[in-house]
Amino acid sequence: MKKPLFIRFKNTKIGGAELYLCRITQAIYDKNPPIFSSGNYSQDSKLFIKIPKFLPSFLAFLYFLYHYEKFRKSNPQFLYFSLERVLHCDIYRAGDGIHRQWLAIKTHNNPFKKFKTFFNPMNLLYTFLEPKLFKNTKKIIANSQMIKDSLIEYFGIPPSKIEVIYNGIKIPKIINKPKAKESLIKKFPDLKDKTLILFVGSGYARKGLKEAILILSKLNSKQWYFLIIGKDKKVAYYQKLVKKLSLEEHILFLNAQENIESFYQASDIFLFPTAYEPCSNATLEAASYENAILTTKQNGAGELFSSNLLLESPQEISKGCEILNTLLENQQLLSTLQKECAKAVQHLTLQNHLDKTLEIIKNL
């Protein structure tokens, strides 16, 4: 078996791809993992590409691609496993989804966004690379059936070339929701006797925060609190929207949080009407802590849960409101769905994910 070499353009420290990369390399290598990157993964110096700081992101990525392709041609002894859109590799993990599909969703019925998107050089580069990458790679790992279906629809990729492996998560051994709620109420007394609805994600527009707020604004009951965790440069816009809808007494903007598990454990419902998410880790993690999941069909993770909890799109505000009203009015149903959602992700252990990925590497 060839020695796997992993490709990632940079290291964002907190990104899901970086976490995945660290886990899989640790499973294969004791130290000095072979990672070709411009980020610091403690890799061999010949695998580290220093990007000139004066280069804009578009040229920085091209600079990286040039050095990667040059290295690959000179080192055929490796099995190339890429988490990045490159021209050639042996295995590509489509963890970031399909850029062409995301652009279609993002610019739908919006001529200005289409115009702006067309002249973004990174969009041009990604849409140029994707069909060549999917054609040249030997195996594609999709992290949801949604992504596999999109690869077939958009690029005509043979189904046999694609393996679906959902993201692996750390499954909690013990869940004590009453205790977690009590601890959170000590910090925020207004949460007492409220059903806690949670949103986790940075980049609010794509994750669907506006739509979540609009859904909440139409609820019959006021015995709920909405907790928003994550960052966004335009947070002031969402805060103004909350004020405009007179929801200030029901919504907390909590920014990024280190101990995210305590919020998963304390909350009851995870509301995530995203426009596009290949397979949301936050959704899977929230489910593992017994949250009823309300998300969209544009979230690959959603296919693991009851279709009754899925919206056709983020714009289905009325249906989202209807579902939440039912859950808030029927605590027994809410409790049943919480258990069902937790059961749906029990098999997504980190070890199971690694075993399936390593099997693909060994069989290639």
C-alpha cells in the first residue's frame, strides 16, 4: 500500500476539515504526518509551502496549486488524499460540498449576486477545477447522500466512484439535560421554565439565521428562548431584525463559545434552516445530545432524521413555524423526537468514520 499524503491549502485552527485531517493522520501516523499544506501541521519542511503574504487569496491558492502539482509529479510513491480542490489526486473528500451547486443556490433569482459572483476570481477558479478534479480522481468521499446525488447530477460521476461516509462525531457517554439546564440558568436566569432552542454556526446568511428568526417571530407560545452561538461580521443586522420583531426578550446572541457541548446538552431543539450545508457537524452533535432537529433538505445531515422535521427550503417559514408550534405544545412528542434524533446518530462514531475511510485507502 502506498503511503497516504494529505493535501490541505491552509490551517484555520478551528475548521471542521482541519479537525478531520488531524484525526485521520493521527490514526495512521504516530508523528510527523505527511500533510502538504501552507498551514502548520508540524509536517516535514518539504511539504510546507510558504505563501508570499502580499498575494491576494486567488493568487495565493494558484501558487499553492502550482507547487502541489509539481511535487505530485516528482513523487509518485504517495497516495494523494486531498481535502482541497486540486487538478489531480487519488482520493478526494468533498467535505466542502460542490461549489457550483452552492453558487446556483446563492445567486438564485438575484441578478446582482450573479454578476458579483461571476467576477470573483475564487469562484472562477473553483468552478474551473471541480469538473477536472472529479474526472481525474479515482475515488470521491461524499459526506452525505445529498452530495453524492449532486455529483451525479451536476457532473455525471459514476455512482460506483463515490462513497458516502458521514462525518464522525464524539458521541456523549452520559447526558444530563436537567443538570446542564440548571447550570445555564444560573448564568442566564431568564431561561428558567423555557424550552431552549439552539442555533450554532458562523456565517449567518448561509446557515439560515434570518429565516430562523422569522420562524420564531410567528410562534404562538412565548415559553421559549433562542440561543445563537457563532460569529458574523454583520451581526448588527440580525440584532436590528430581532428588535424590529420585538423578540429581544427571547433571543440571546452568545458569540463563539468554547464549551459548546454544555449548550447542546441544555437545549431542547436545534433550529438550523440552512441554505447549503454538505453535512453539518453542529446538527449531528446537537442530535447526539438529544435535541429535536429542525433543518432543511439542503443540509446533508438532515437526511438522517425524520422527513417531518425537514423543510424543503429555508423559505418555508410557515411550515417551520407549524413544526415548532407542535413541538412546543406537545412535550411528549418533543421528548420522543429528541430520543429518535439521538438514536439516528449513534453509529456516527469517530472510530467508525476512520475505519471506513481507512478501508477506502487500503483498497485503492
